[in-house]
Amino acid sequence: MDPAFKGRTIVLGISGGIASYKACELVRELVKVGAGVRVIMTKSAQEFVRPMTLQTLSLNPVSTELFDLTQESQIGHMELARVADVLAIAPATANVMAKMAHGICDDLLTTVALATTAPIVLAPAMNVHMWRHVATQANVKTLAERGATIVGPEAGDLACGDVGEGRLSEIPAILEGIGKALTRQTLSGVRILVTAGPTREPVDPVRYLTNRSSGKMGYAIARAAQRRGAEVVLVSGPTSIPLPAGVRVVRVETAKEMHEACLKEFPRADVVVKAAAVADFAVKDAGKKKIKRREQAPSIELVPNPDILADMGRKKDRQILVGFAAETHDVASYAKAKLKEKNADIFVANDVSRADAGFEVDTNEVELYFADGRVERSGLLPKDEVAGKILDAIEKLLPAIHQKANQMPA
């Protein structure tokens, strides 16, 4: 379950194009994250995908006709317009967007689009020349100026054989567009630097020292901040999890590389959330050639890595600094000491010896230690929800100028 989607109703419009089949996967993912899905299909969309498929995946009847005695017996188009927390159209063809831009409502989908007051998310898909046409670009601009979120399209090989913009965006990107539309924009205008994942310190060209961090907590924070409207830079060590959509990612390997990347981004940041598990030590004089097996194991000399958060704490002016303390014992005492030593505003501490709240799992339980002495506890929650609680705490520390709320009600 995703907290942004849980209990929310997504009305998904599917218009006619070869990318219509991808809407099946989008429906499946929306249901998986906890959303209720009501599907509207245009007549053209039904030439590519049968309504029964979408009905089975969405667990709800599929709406297709504006002038149907059964579907419209309760003025169905108005009911769909009212229940929508978001109206998403994927794929959105040039034809559908043109009609929406000019207020034409000659089928069920465009009628619902005109009647709803919910946020609208459009994922265009069409031939590259149709996308580039001045009329399409004017229509997209009009819809965006009216508040619609436009996701994509992406460039690549198209079904017609052409190459260029026009491919439907990947499902994760569309999901993030919907997730952002569901979320109040309380971090609009705020620049957030997040670090995540482990670092790797080379021993020789084929070996390295690292730790068990998966990066899930840091990625969850970056994704949640982006949904709230923040401009997010994610400095990430090596991970195997999907990159959060809409976030600028800087890839690094070693602690020194992360240190350099963070100090480069730091002057523009309003908030730094240092969730990465950075190696405290690096190998001195790492071998240039593979170390061979010997009768006696070779010794490895370690040297301290730079303390990224402490350096930023010394340099900070207006920034809010949030550190993480992944401990196995004496969690509170270590967190309080680090909070003071690093000149941080919040330290997020957790016991990584626990099977349900440490590395490589989807849940976490943290304690937030504040510079003013307060302590807040999250309880055991999915990491996406823990990320929300951390951002809630950050928002309370931000200057009032940064606390901008979306017009959409909670």
C-alpha cells in the first residue's frame, strides 16, 4: 500500500491508441497501491483492449457510453466526475486533448473531464509528428496552464516505425504523476538534498567494503518530498531499486564521491536529509591489481572517510540538516550525541539489529530527536509512511515562506 493512494478513487480514462494495452498494467499497479479504480474507455480504445479485461483488473464495471440507459440511469458521468480524486487519462491521444482544450464533450470521457473538479493527469501517446504539430503543442500548453499535469511523452522507437517523442511514459512515471496530484504541495519551492544507499570502498579492482543498506528509506523520502512539490536532488550510492520519478539523481560509489557531490549541491539546498549509510573508513592504498590468495591473509589498513554531515553542519547558514543514526545498541545516547556534534536540527535514529526495522526491509521504526530536546516516535510503519512523518517534522521547522499548501483539499 502507498499512503498517497490508499482509499483514494482514480478515474482512469483510456483513449484509442496502440499504447492502450499498457493501461492494463497501470490499473493493476493502482489497485496494488491501494487505490479504487473506475475505468472509462472511449470507443476507439475498445478496438485495442476489451472492457472485460479492465473490469477484471479494476474490480469495477467499466464505463463506455454516454448515451446508454443502463450506464446513465443514475447520470453516471456526473457520478464519475464527483467520485474522482484524480482523473487520469493514459494514453491521452491528440484527439482527446484537442477536445478537452476546446471544451468539447461528445463522449463519456470528455464529458467527465469537463464536469470534474478533480486534478487531471494526462499521459500523451501518439506519433512523433502528431505530437510535434503546432496544434497539439498549443492544446497541451492550454491544458497545462489550466492545471493539468502532463506526464511525458517519452522519446524512442514508436509502433508506427518512426523514432522520436510520442511513447507513453513508463508506468512508474505515470503513477508518480498521479501520486503528486493526490498530494498537497506543502513543499513547493523548497529544494531538498537527500542521500541514500551504501557506499563502496575499493580493496582492489574486484573487491570492496560496503554495508547492508538497500537505499529504500532514502528513496522513500526523496519520492515523498517530490510528491509534496519539492525540487529534489538524490545523491545515491549503489542500489538495485528503481529510481524515483521526477527526482534528479547523482550516482556515486565511494564516500569521497558522495562528499564531493553533497558539498557541490549543498549551497542551493534548503533541507538536507542524509539517509545514506556512508562508510566510516576507506582502504588506504587500495590495490591496483587483484589481491591473490596467499598462505597468510593480507592486512588491510583503513583510514577515516570525510564526515559529510559534520562538514555541512559547519557550513550551514539557513539549511535544515537531518541526520540518520543506524545503531545496534544505546540508540538514544548515540543519536543525541550526534545531533549536537554534527550541528543538526533533527536526528532520525533506529535499531538496525531488528529484523523488521533495519536494512533491506520495507518497514521501519524510528525516533526523531530534535535540537530543542523533543523526541517523536513513529511506531512500526512502512518506509513510505515513515518518510511522511520525517517530512512532516521538517515542514514544521521551515520558514513560513516555504509552507505553501495546494488548493486541493486534504
